[in-house]
Amino acid sequence: MAIEDKEIILLKVSGQDKPGVTAGLTSVLAMYNAVILDIGQADIHDTLSLGILFEIEAGSSSAPVLKDLLFKAYELGIKVKFIPITIDDYEKWVKAQSKQRYIINILGETLAAGQLAAVTKIMSDQNLNIDSIKRLTGRTSIVETEIYPRSCVQLSVSGDIVDKTAMTASFMEISRTLDVDISFQEDNIYRRNRRLVCFDMDSTLIQTEVIDELAELAGVGEQVKAITESAMNGEIDFSESFKKRMALLEGLSEDVLHNVAVNLPITKGAHRLMKALKYYGYKTAILSGGFTYFGNYLQKELGIDYVYANQLEIKDGKLTGNYVGEIVDGKKKAEYLKAIAEKEGIHINQTIAVGDGANDLPMINLAGLGIAFHAKPTVKESAATSISSLGLDGVLYLLGYHDRHIDMMDNI
């Protein structure tokens, strides 16, 4: 069939969603040997929006197919609209496929119109077009109170960004002022195939800094807490701060370690996240400037594959104030991430790093996806992606998982 003998029509369908709509309409198109060029569907509150772009032989064949589609729509109780598309417009649309594609996730306990309006306005200013929108969190009751409210929508967008730096800065400003998290990722093969997730431990997997707890029990809490805060904000070198804090713990009983370990406050969403990652075949690791004693406990509790942290020196049942082996600082965390990826045969772009402190930035910046989790302001400013509104399971939404993919595990 020559180009001039082709006719392209966009069929737009709306109405109450029900089984058999697509089957009925495509069966009519099949009678006329129509070629489906594109098809897409959305369903909101049982209301259908369906588009079918098809090619048909021009001339006498087109009128009967439109008439039969109208009859079928009447039978199905739906509305249809026909829009003719020129060959030139269709070819322009085909060539637009070469544009860069991105995924933007918007996360929060709830999503308000103002938040979505602000984010999409920035996207529009940056020449990005929304190709599809998908809600990743389940339906929310407005009658019953949610124990753990969470909302996430995923936007698939395309276009040539005008100024990526300015766009990122604008997203960060909205995140601060409107209490919403915004994740921006290239939509490439690596985003769809992440395989390794590495976590900081203190203030990430657990909601405490263990060394501060130990210091409280040793009677040097204020001194150690001040050093920890300064290190996490990047004000002093981590290794230097580590040695200073360790020295202050000299003489603390080993029995205290066990009591702290069994009472570790595991971060909200951590169990749900780890269960899902294990089910879907991810490798996981703790890369921590904390201590192996507690990392090993979490490894058993959460089913984590690797643990790299600092080893306390214990003699005669008491801490000596020293450590064994190399200090696991920010540089070492990045080295371990790379080493685990190489061991598992995983490309570095398939890795994820999650942390909250300045010493996490080397691994966050090295990983294919780096996430600042409930992080210090200086860390959030340096990381491409952050989560501050949800628990650790918010990571799953950045991987594209819907609640139904996650909650199905409860039935296995």
C-alpha cells in the first residue's frame, strides 16, 4: 500500500470501564485489516480513557470502519471520537522518540494539587513533556485513618532539558518549602535493572547513632554527641572524629553492647523494604562507619548479604577504646560498594546507595542511584535524590514498584 493510500486515525474512547471494551473495538478494526500504530489506556475510578492510533486503507474502506466502530461503541455504552492524523504529523511524532526520557517520582505522606502543580510547572519550563503518569501507592481511604500514610506518583517524561542544574535546584527548593520528595532519574536500561542496594546503618537502617548511645551509657554522652554531629555535617574528618569518640568509650562493659543491639530502633519501612528486595533478587549490604557488632545483628534480623563496618577491640569483657583493622570512612564505603558490585558481576550503574551523613556521600555519588535518606541539609544538597517524607520502603517506589507488587508478598 503506497503512502498516499494510507489513512491514519486516532480513536479516543471514554466511559465506564468494563471487560470487553478493547476486545470489541479491536475486533471491528480486525475486520478491516487495520494496523495498530499505538495504543494506550488509563483507568481512574472505573472511568476509562483509551486511545488507539490505527492505519487503514484510504477511500471507501474508512467510512464503513468508522460506522461500525460507532455501532460497537453504542453496544458497549461508551463514547468514541475520531481524529484524522496527517502523514507528516505522524512522522514528526515517530521521530520524537529519539528525545531523552526521564522518570520523575513525587513522594509524600499525601500529595496535594499545589505540590504537583509546582513540580510540573518546573518540568514545563524545562521543555519536558509528560508521556504518562502512574500512581505507585494503593488507594487511600478518606474515612479510615492511615497508620502509615504514603503517596507516590511516577511521571514518565521526555524532552531536551534547558538547564538541568537550575531544574534540580528548583526541585530542591520545592522539596524544602512544600514538604515533598522529588526523584529525577534517566529512563535507561540501568534504572530498570538495579541489582545491589547498599545502606548506611546509623540514622539510616536504625533511628539512632549507636556510638552516641554507648557514650550515654559510659557517661560521656554530650562529648561524643558533639563530635558525631560535627562529623555527620562534614565539619571534621570522619576518621579523626572516630578515634576521638572511641577513646572516650574505654572501659565500657561488653554486656552493654548486647542490650543495645537487641533494642535497636529499626527504621520505619526497613522490614518491608528488605523483604521486597530479597523476594525480587537484589543483593544488599550494610556499609557503615558504625560497628560490626550491631551490623551483624541487623544482618540476621533483616536478611542482609554483606556487612562492612568497624570492629571494636574488646579485652577482658571491656572496650579498650581502640579498634581492629582499617577505619570504615566515606572513602572505604565507596570502595566496598565497588568491590561487592564487581564480585557479584553487577555494573556500577545498577547499584543503589542510601545514607544520611557526609561520610555517605562518596558511595551515594558513586552509585547508579544515590539516595540521601532523612539526611543532613549539606548531604541533601549534594545528592541527586532524597527521601525525607517516607520510611525506607520509599526506595521501592524509586525502583518503579507499585504497592501491589510489594504487598503480594504477604500472601506468599
